[in-house]
Amino acid sequence: MSEHDLDELRAELDGFAKPKKKAALTAREERIIAGFEDIQRFVEENGRPPSHGEDGDIFERLYAVRLDRLRELTECRELLTPFDRQGLLGAASSEADIDAEAIDYEALRAELGSVTDQAADITELRHVKSRAEIRAAEEIANRQPCDDFDRFKPLFKQIQAELDEGDRETRPFGKDAEIKKGDFFILGGQIAHVAEMGEEFVTDYERKDRRLRVIYSNGTESDLLLRSLQRALYKDEAGRRITDPSAGPLFSSKVEDDDTESGTIYVLRSLSDHPDIATERELIHKIGVTGGKLETRLANAKLDPTFLMAEVEVVATYKLYNINRTKLENLIHRIFASARLDLDIRDRFGHPIKPREWFLVPLDAINEAVERIQDGTIADFSYDPSTASLKRN
């Protein structure tokens, strides 16, 4: 199979993604709630709301600024009121006039950043003064302004759009602790992107580690260690892994409540007594897709040149959910194009017909192709007629 064919196969696969499902909460709303939960945990642990005092640590001052903004914004109050078991949103700040000299703008910004680029976002910090750098936490290390952030900004916007549209999901960090170049996470309310990974080395404790370049959606970056990022994600209760866009399985054993049945892919064997068919009956199969009842589709097989003007037997079926039937059928036919049956059949009026959905392939090869489509690896394989099997490209 040529590289051009592989590219076309991949393009076909792109059409099999499940219909986009609208999440109950947008990604931005989830981050707002996660930020509010941080404040609630502080109150539970300390018995009081966070304050702006100069003696407070950076996280307490961060929470105080965040709480002020949540109280100011009507949309945030409406979103968070059902979760406000401590009455934090209705309470006025005891230190409404924040001392501009007492708060380090860059330190707070590095921890909080911005949820969106809008000036009215809850993470915009006001009445604060700048400082060059600060160590916010051991796990996160120093965050510096990202000088080439213009390279990454479109990527963050794309990720956010895909989250909002449901093309990507967020999952709690921990079940899969692997971190690799190109991954995206939510850490401290920010989208974090692993842009670079250094060479692996062994620590003094005989553990493997790597130095990372991590870019954050607020325009900062850090060069923390891989294990430090893992610890930070474990420690952050709102830490999440952002999944890759995925077509998902085509044929799942678990059907979701809102899945829509698309039809059935079927594999047939002809019962024709045509000599060219009878001698290879066990290898000649028709592969098709129908959106209706299969029994209805096959009712007049012996009168239909599509079915070789003969009765057929069903040897395999697969239910389809949320799939473009036409694209899937085209994909399967392309996979086995090199083994398409070259046979002319005359219809009941004597007109010659060349069926296009019959292939000289064993059932095992068809089953494997379905599995490869199911797990997303089909683009790495092609059908080899000489061995009657799929082979890796």
C-alpha cells in the first residue's frame, strides 16, 4: 500500500469520531469550580477565609485575591452558589483595600495566571506590584515568562476549543502517570504543555528522571523535573490529564445511553453454484454496511446481482454506533481493494454487472481488519494477497 493510500486511509479514519457531546460544564466553568474548591479547603484547614495580609504565604494571598474576584463577578457567583457551603461568596472581604506594596504581582500571577485572555476573567489580578521571580512551590519550580509564547498561544487556544467542543476530555491524573513530550495537563488551574524533554538521567536515589520544558497557558514556563511534575499533579486535587482527540472504538462492547445506532457491518458467503464461486466459496466474502434490518436487505438476494444472483449466508456481523456508515464501508473496501473479486455477473435482464463488494479474503483477515479499525491501528497495515493476511506497512 503506497504512502498516498495510507494518507487517504487516515483521512477516512478521521471521519469516525463520535458525535460531539456537550458537557454539563464547560472547561472554563470546571476550572472556576476547581479554584473555588481550593479556597474551601483552605477554610476547612484554617477555620477562616484567606486574607491579604503581608504575613500570609503566597497561596493564602492568592486565594484571597481569587475569592475577591469570584465575589465581584455575577456569573461566578451564580455558578458557585450551589457549592458555597461555607457562605464565602456572600461575605465581604475584611481587607477590601489591598495593600499594593504587600503583594507580589508576578508571584501571584505565576500561581494563578489567567483562565482566558479576557480582561474580566477571574484570574486577572489588580492592585499589585511586580517582582522578577519567585519559587511558588518545590514541585512547580520557578516559572519564567515564556519569550516565545507566540509559538504556543495558538496551540493553547486550539486545546481550549477542543475541550469546549468535547473533542478532548480531562481525566484525573493517577490512573495513567506517564508523561511524554506533547502531553497536556491542567495544573493549578492552568493548561500545562510538555514542550520538550531532556535526556534521561539517574538521580542520587537511583531513580530515572528527565528535565522538562513546560509551557503554561498564562504565558509562563518552567524547567521542572518529570517526577516533580508528577508529584504536583498528584498533589493538585483538580489536576487533570487532557486526552488526545480520539475516534474511539468503532465497535464497543459497552454502549452508552446516548449512543445512536448507525447500522450493521455484515460479512456474507455466497451459495451460488457458479463454478468460479463454488471452488473458492470459503474465501469469497461480501463485506457491506446497512442501516436497516439485515434480513430485509437480503430478502431478494437471488434476484440481485449485488449478491451474485444467489442466496447467501451471514458469517459475521458487527453493530455500529455513532459512525458514518458510508465512510466506514469505503474504508474497508479500500483495505481489501487488492483482493477484489474480478467476476462478471449478468442480471435477470441479461446485462453484465461487475460486483464491487466481494473479496477473495479469508474471514480471519476480515476480523483482524475490524479489530485494527477498532483500536485505531488500521493505517499501519495493508492486506497482502500473497499471504492472505494483513501485514504491517
